[in-house]
Amino acid sequence: MNAPIAFDASPPPTESAGAAPPTQRFLITGGAGFLGINLVRCLLARGHPVASLDIAEFDYDDCRDRVAVFRGDIRDRRAVDQAIAGCQVVVHAAAALPLYKPRDIWTTDVDGTRNVLQAALEHGLERVIHISSTAVYGVPDHHPLREDDPLHGVGPYGRAKVEAERLCREYRARGLCVPILRPKSFVGPERLGVFGLLYEWASEGRGFPLIGDGTNRYQLLDVEDLCQAIYLCATLDREGVNDTFNIGAAEFATMRADYQAVLDAAGFGRRIRTFPATPVIWTLRILERLRLSPLYKWVYETAGKDSFVSIEKADRVLGFRPRYSNREALLRNYAWYLRSRAQLRRARGLTHRAPWKQGVLRLVKLFF
């Protein structure tokens, strides 16, 4: 299902520590996922040996023969031990998404994280880079959010992410280097999930609905910029990176303006349409309970509100300078979607790489 992309392997202008030695071997948990494959391509372009551990099939023809593929679950300690052997750095990106069952979310995102951290400690790895989420902040009451703000995870996913971070701090105290990255929602080649709804509707010449008036500022992140942040955490001084960092786009407009850019690129003259937040949220709550909506609470409860973080700390400590604005990231992702539509129709599952079932929204789409 993947149209190969050329990953920009050039280092960020601020990356002063130099590249990691090409012999440094990386394990990516969740390597068959959206972030995983983009990071695989980034590391291969820089000459690193790469291993992937994922319960899903690694089905990327452009790099399958250059990756040590381990098919397994991070909840299985033996699978983690097998994949981690011989590696120096783990990028822990595997996670159960919010649409999974609560038990699967907890056992994957918490118990699985504990397995990865303990295996890394016992195998003597240099560092584990943990991919967390800004969902740990809950529904914000101020902006921008900073790394020392209180954590209030919403729902099973948010609570599991908060607990996973607690485990990371515990293992830091035991001597393991564990940078924690809290990325905003990231998009780019291979990303569908909830963004697939926007791209499908735009490509079919339809408008697109937003919750609220669309004047809220909702920060996103290009996956290539996230990969650069991960690589900085893998290569810069251990003491400096052994901390927690927000990662997001530096440039973002209102949600209406950024999403309208995709409709403009589609070329049908369609417009974003906005709807009052309160009745829409109550309707979506009911539809979610009836399993008729593809949207989960974290999406529809925050979609009409401001949502952005400060990246000052990542800038100051890591030298992180994102290359893509919200608009550029969405358009880059949309261009990939248009190239890949034929293969995407065959994809299934609750992952960021698959188009989600639209439920009742398929009927709503008829009015746009």
C-alpha cells in the first residue's frame, strides 16, 4: 500500500553533535506503523542498521530487504528480548490507539512499555527514546502547554500514556537514558486514520465539517520533523537529552485555514463548513456509545478548541527547528494520499496507516 518516498536525510541546520556512528543499530517498536516506516527510511538513509518489532506485517517493498523484521508483541517479553539483542538505541513508538479496547490500551501502552524499558536496561542499551503524546495534558485550560504543566490523561489512552511516562522516569532513576517526546498529532506520507476522512472528502469534491467556528489554533507536526527530533535525541549528549520535550510545528494558522488549504488543493472550490460545538459533541458522544462514529472522545472534545504546545525547550536544548508548517504538512500528506489511493482501498484495521470506517459519517458526507 505504500508509494515509496525519498526521505530527506540531510541533518537539521542546528544538529551540531554530528551523526551517530553508522554502526549504531536501532530497534523501532511499532516499526511497521506510520511513524515507524518514516523513521526506518530516515535511519536507513543515514546508513544505520535497523530492526523493527511489530505485531503487523512489515509490507514496505522499498526497504523490506534492508530491515531486520521481528513479528511480535511488545507485551511478550521474549519477543522484545529477541528483537533488542545487538541494538544500541530503541525508539519506542508502539502503542495501542484510543479506539482499542481499554484493556488492550493499558497492557500495550503500560505493560509493553515496561517490557521494553526492562529489556533495554538488562541488555545494556545506550538509550530508549519514548514516543509519548500531548494527550497526557488532557483538555487544556491554557496555552501554550509546557513540559512542566500538570498531567491529566483523558480516557484509557491518556491515562495509559501518563503511566507510561511515569515508568520512563522510574527507569531514568535506575540509570537508563530515556528521552520522552510529546508530539502533537503528526501527519505525512503513510498517515491516514482520522486525516483520511479529510483527504477522501476533499478528493471527491466535497466540503468538510469542523466542530466549532474553526478559528481555534490547532498545532500539528510533520512526521519528518518528528523523525529529526528523534534523531537529535539519539545523537546529542546523553545528559542533555535525558529529559521530556514537546514537539510540534512552529507555524500554524487557524484550523479552518489549515484544513481549507487541502480543499483548495483538491481544486473543486469547496469550503470548510463549521457547526456549533456543543450539539455536535453531544451527538458524537451518543454515536460513539452506539459504535456508529469513527471519532473518539479525545478528537471531538478538543477539535473545536485551541491546542498548541511550546517547543521552546526542544529548540533550546535539542536545537529542534521544524521545517514544515501545518499547511505544508497537510498538503504533503494529501499529495501522498492521491498517489496511493488505489492501494489504500485494500488497507484495513485501526491504525494510522488504514482508512478508518466512517460509520454514520458516510451518510453525513452525502450533504457535502
